[in-house]
Amino acid sequence: MQLTEKIQSLNERQLAAHRHRFEFLAGQLSSTADVLAKLRKFQVAIPSWALGTGGTRFGRFSGGGEPRNLSEKIADVGVLHALNRSGGSMSLHIPWDVPDDVEAIRAEAGAWGLRFDAVNSNTFQDQPGQPLSYKFGSLHHVDSAVRKQAVRHNIEVIRQGEALSSKALSVWLSDGSNFPGQLNFRRAFQNTLESLQEIYAALPADWQLWIEYKPFEPNFYATTIGDWGQSLLLANKLGPKAATLVDLGHHLPNTNIEQIVSLLLMEGKLAGFHFNDSKYGDDDLTVGSINPYQLFLIFCELVEGMDQRQMDHATAIGWMIDASHNVKDPIEDLLQSVEAIKIAYAQALLVDRPALQVAQQENDTVRCQEILQAAYRTDVRPLVAEARLRENGALDPVGAFRTLGIRNELTARRGSDAIATGL
Ligand code: PSV
Ligand code: MN
Ligand code: MN
């Protein structure tokens, strides 16, 4: 039996209970059809680097059956997408995942109904045989020869992305300094800008450059693109194809991320997201596992801001996950992350916007909170499940993954010692 047929037969067993829950919820809502249509369209890109156990710098404890090459990573995302119908694209990290036969890779992805989202460059590690080291940075380096090497790599990644029909280059730099006085801040920033200008000039007409920021790690005194202000400054200087990418874990504790998102959107400079969750730093934990309310508030800003600008929620910005850990099955972990994103999105769609606007205008703070939390406290899981069902996905993706013994099958095929490449 094909995977989709297996999923359907599992769904049949759960259908009556689901119907009951869904109809009860739909009976209380006025916008069910609209929310369902939006949920069905919404897709989140899966990072090629999250399909193996990873997530900590201290050790990897493989559960077995991990993908050993790009083809197997595509197959894992294909399985995930068959289960939840919301992981229809993949974000590749180069050179961790370089397609040696582009046509074959495109065909494999196509067979699973997948496309390629942003490609990610890597100048935060030295690669075997690389002439110059990135020990002291890449695009910001004091030595122009190192900068040029890093620029060339980024342009090469664009070319590889073009072959895959990606439409964006995502740049995360570890460039920074660990000690005061190590670096001239302005020169480092200027060097980064000039390097990015060269990369920007190599972008195809319909491409974008997404600039990630991060205030710490692996540099702990200063990071050259440390926050959204520095990223936005670069994006504004570069031009309309450049924008700021928000990785939820790349903020100092208690930063108001939803406010950042709101303003970037207003400026037309929100590239998209790397979703994850964290308690302390760049923990890369499963989305929604620590602070689902923050995720909801971010989606509230997104829905409101996008509707005001008449942007298509599903396609206007990049929706990606950047999370992985070593105590969970990577596919289950990703299924949970996508689910958390869709739950937050659905809840944000339920916010009574006109009523909120009136309450804001009247400075009725109590009512504002009541309105937001009425949406947040709605259990939208039957709605998300119904959207999935209508797309022929599983009513319960994690449950189906387990009941169908998918990891065991993968382990039998790939071996119990198979560890994902890259990372
Ligand atoms: C390192 O912090 C990081 O997690 C960044 O968020 C990048 O997006 C990711 O690695 C992959 O390069
Ligand atoms: Mn990231
Ligand atoms: Mn990170």
C-alpha cells in the first residue's frame, strides 16, 4: 500500500471523533471557510539540516535511520509533507547539501510534490581544501582576499539555487569579535556591506537576499550583524531585493519580537522567518514548545500587517523552520513544529480585528486583552486537522508516523547507525 493510502485508512478510523470535534468548533466560529482555505494553502519550508539529530554542540545521539544524502533528505521531507501537507518545500544548506545531479534531485523533489525554498550559504566553517580560513570572519574580514573568497562562495550558492528554481539566498554570518578592541566596528560593518553589495549584484532579477541577524554565538562580544537594526540598515543600503530574516532564537531574552516583526513588515523589509523556540538563547527547540503565546502574538502582527498591505499570507514572505535537537526523532520534531506554526496562524486569523481596533481606539486595555486571548484560548486543533484532511494528509501526523512504523522502515533500509550528513 502507498503511504497516502495508509494515511487514508488510518484517517477513516479517526473520522467520526474528528467530525464531532470539528463541527462543535465550526458551530462557534463565523470564519471557518476562510480560515480553512488559508490553512490549506499555507506551507512551511523544512531545513535540510534538521533531518538528523543535532541541535547541541556537545554530542549527537542518532536514533538510527537518518538520511545519508540529499536524496534521502528529500524523501524524509516528502514523508513529512505526505503526513501534514504543509511542508511542501525544502531549504538547502550549501555545501552541506550540494546536488551532484541537479536534474535527478529536481525530479525526486517533484515526485514528492516538493520545491526548493531559499538556499543558505555557509561561511561560518572552513571547508576541506579551502585556501583561506574564516577563523576571523568572512564577509567582514580585515583581509580582502578572505572577503572575496566568501563572496565567491555566496555567488556559487546563488547559481546552485538557480538550477533548483530557488528564489532567495539566505545569509547568516558568524562574523564578529569575542573581545573588546579585537575589531573596528565601523570597518567590519563597511566591509560586510561591500561584500553583500557584490553578492547582491549577482542576484537574478527575481531573487531576494535575506539577511539574518544574531546578537551572540559563536562570537560573544559583538556580532557584525547583531540585531534587526543592523540587518535592516544593510538591507536598506543594498536595495529592494534585500530584506531582514527573523530567526526567533536570535534575540536577547525578553525581546519583543512581535514589535520587530510589525515594523519590518511596515517597511516592506520582512524577508521571513526561521521558526524555533527557546528558553535561554539560540536553543533551536521545537516551535511552540516553550512560548506558544509569543508565537501567537507574532502571527497576530503578521496577519494584521499583511492584510493591511494586501499581501498573500502564503507566499509574500519566507516561512521556514530552523530547529533541531538530539532527543527527538527529527521528523516527529518537525511535524510538531509545523503544527505549532499552523495553530498560531489559525488562532491569529480568529482575532476579532474590528473589535480590537475599536477597543484600541478607546484605550480599553482590558477589552484588548480579552479579544486577543479569546482567540488564543480557542482550541483550533480540529480546524487545523480538517484543513489537513481536505488536502489528504493525516488527521494526526505524529500518531500516523508512529502507527505506520515509518522510522522503523527507514532504519531497516538505511541502518541503525545512519547519521545525517551536513551539520
Ligand atoms: C546558527 O545560529 C544558525 O542556527 C543560524 O540560525 C542559521 O540560520 C543556521 O544556523 C543555519 O546556518
Ligand atoms: Mn536561523
Ligand atoms: Mn540559530
